[in-house]
Amino acid sequence: MLKAESFRRGIVVSTALNIIIKAVLFLNTLVIAYYFGTSIDTDLYFYIFSTITLLAGLINGMDLAVILPEGMHIKVDKGMKDAIPFYNYFGYWYLLTGLVLFVLLFFFSVPIFSFVSAFKPSVLANHKLLLMLSSLLPVMMILSNYLTAVLTTLRYFTAPLLASGVAQLFALIALVLFHGQVGITAIMMGMLCGYFLNIVLLILFMKFKLGWTFKASSAGLTKRVKRNLISVQLGNLTAFAYNYGIIVLLSGLETGLYTAYNYGMQVVNMPNNFIVSQAAAVAGIKFNELAAKKRFADMNKIFMDSMTILLFMIIPICFLTWLYADWIVDILFHRGTFTNQSAETVGHFIRYFIYLLPCMAINIFLSRLLISVKKVKESFYFQAGFNLFILAMLFLFTRLFSLDGFTWSILIVYYIYFTIACIFLMKWLMPYINYIGFLKLVLKIIVLNLPLLAMAVLGFTYIVYLVPFLYVGLLILVNWRFKIVPMAHINMFTRKTT
């Protein structure tokens, strides 16, 4: 785990380890639900954590899109000794940015959060300790994200995951031990301790394992790179506006609604966090290498194979989650201070937003493809247009139809984008990717699933817990017989790239 890994070992080991770490993160959510349910305390905590996560994502958005691919090219052309100062240059800028955010949020936490949120100043003042502690989170999160991304680019897939697991474990321990004394602030205390140790471990690993030096240089910061950085950040700003719009909309409605959304999305994102994101991280590095060699046919092959097997797994998960949403909520959340009303709201979010999973998977892989061929500036217009359009639809339909308008506007816009707009996007920027052929294959998988699910439901009308077993069994059997999705695609990362 402490050495550079092959793609095959990287995806197997890191995916397994990622599952464990994400499980700890999800356990944190379950413990919060048990101790605090859906309340103003949880609304505020999730608001702060989500906002800072979005802010860190906005700043770290330059990593995968520009900084790391450029660093890889410097490494290939000039060697690692020239790549390290380039990486360090941005690392120091990230540190400075995080410190500025810390000063602003620490000394002006209540005025800032009362200005940018729907929470009353009295509520914010009652949680001033939580706000002041959270001021440290941006610098910790930004640095941790960047160091982890750099190591992953250098094919150290598992070492960063081991370090990042520390933060989640500390948060869980602190929540269990100190929730009675400081309430929900306990998880922030533990998270900060964990992130600090995480950063220390990563730096020590880089220093003693990789012989990392800490001299910085902007030699690789060409005009082209600067233009790409600006384009990426403009696109990221629209994504930030969309995601922050969700926070503002839901936190401005009834108390506990934004907490319920977070609980629901934690469940929805489980397959994405456990499988898709880690597979995309490893595939993204391979896309970068193939793009540098202009092996576009191989890029199309990897995209088709990887997305085929991922959606073959994800689409049944969507249908089964929709069918068993209420059971899932009862099993995971319905205990402690969790009310029936909270359970109904969380179930609503899970039942419908589970169908965002295919879109999330496609989006991650398309982003990796576009980054690998440095189509950052060109893809900005599509990204900006999509985010601004969905944000406008969200505000309009939420105002008109409340929660139902919020739900359906997101689903409709996402599917229009990934089934129609992305056809033109890929034809324009990456015509060698057979995106229409991919969509046809997705349609075949859906058509394969629907009758089999109906047969399973009808076959076990009175023994519903047997439905998943019959459904999945029929799916594997029929696919094996007709080979709609060849199982050889599972070996997509085992092929040697020369």
C-alpha cells in the first residue's frame, strides 16, 4: 500500500479500502440521525459542512482539470524534479487561500453566515462555537484534497485513502464520546483533529517515502495554463452556484428539510462513493496517459467498457432502491430521536433522487475524458449553461410547487442534459467517443431490467424480500444468455497499456 501501484492493483485495493472509509462516513450520518434526528442543529451543521465542502471543491476544482494533468506532462517531459516545484507552487497558494478564509470566518462568523444563509442571527449566535471551529475546516479540507489528488496522480492510490480515513474515524469517535457535552459541535471537533493528522501523515509520507522537496516554482505556469485555470474556475463557479442554491432553497423551507435531504443523498450517493468515484479516479489517470499518446480508440474502448459494466450494476440498484425506499429508511434511520415525518421526507428524497445515479456516473467519466484531452475551455460553455439553467428551474419550480417542484426539476434537467445536450458536446469535442452508441447500450440495459423486475415483483407479491434475489438472478441469467453486456468488460482495467 505504500508503493506506486498498477492500475489493476490500484482499482481493486483502493476500491475495497474506499468502501471501508465511506462506510465510516455513512456511519457518522447514522449516528447524527440517531442522536439529533432532523432539527435546527442538524440543519445548521449540514449547512456549514456542505458550504465549506462546496467552497473547497470550488478551489480544488483546478486540481483534476488543469494542475495535475499539467504536472504529469512536466514529469514526462522534464522529470519529477521539475514537477515537484510546480505542484508545490499551487500547494502554497492553497495554504494562503485557506488561511484567508480562516481569518474571515473566525472573526466574522455570525455576520457572514447570517448574510449568506436563511438562518436567523439568534440561531447562529447560539452556535458560535460550531461556527468558529468550522473556520479551520476550509484550510484543512483544501490541503488534504490537494495532497491526496497529487499522490493519486503518482499512482499511490491507497496511501491517501488510509490517511483520509483518519479524519472520518476521529469525527465518529468524538461524536459518540462528546455529543452529550457539546452537542453536534463534537463531530466538528473530531473532524478537525482528524484532518490535521491526515495532512501531517500525507506530508510525512511524501517527504520520507518520495523524497519530496518543498521548493516552489511557477515555471510551468504558461499563458495556456492560466487561461485554462480561469475557464475552469468560471465553470466551477456556476456549479458552486447551483449546489449552493440547493442549500439556500432547502434551508429556507421548513426546519429539518435540508437535513432530510442530506440523509437521503448519503444513501443515494453510496454506490457512487463506493464504486464509481474510485473507478473513475483510476480510469482518469489512464485517460491522461492515452490522451498524451493520442490513442483515442483505446480511450473510447475504456469508456464504453467501464461505463457499460458500471451502469449494468447501477440501474438495478436504482429500481430496487425505489421499490424499498421506505424499508431502507426504517432500517438505517428510524430510531432514537428520528420521527415519522422525518422518515417520510428522507424516503421521498431517496425514492426519486436514486435515479440521478446514472447521470452522476456518466458525468464523472465525461469530465475525466474532457480533462484528459485538455478541452477545459470549450466544455466550460456547456457546464455553465447547464448549471445556470438548472438553477433557474430549481428556483422557479420550487417556488411554484414546493418540494415536488424541487425534485422533478432536477431530474428532468439532468436527463435532458445527459441524453440530448451531451450528444452535441461529445460530437463537438470528442467525436472519437461513441456516445450515441453508449446511450443505445444504456437503453438496452433499461429495457432488459424492466420486465425482469416486473416478473420478480409479480412472482413474489407476498414475499417481497425475495424480489431482489429473483430479480438479480434473472438479470444475470438473461444477460449471460443474450450477452447484452459482455462480462469480459469487468476486466477493463487489467489490460496492459503499452
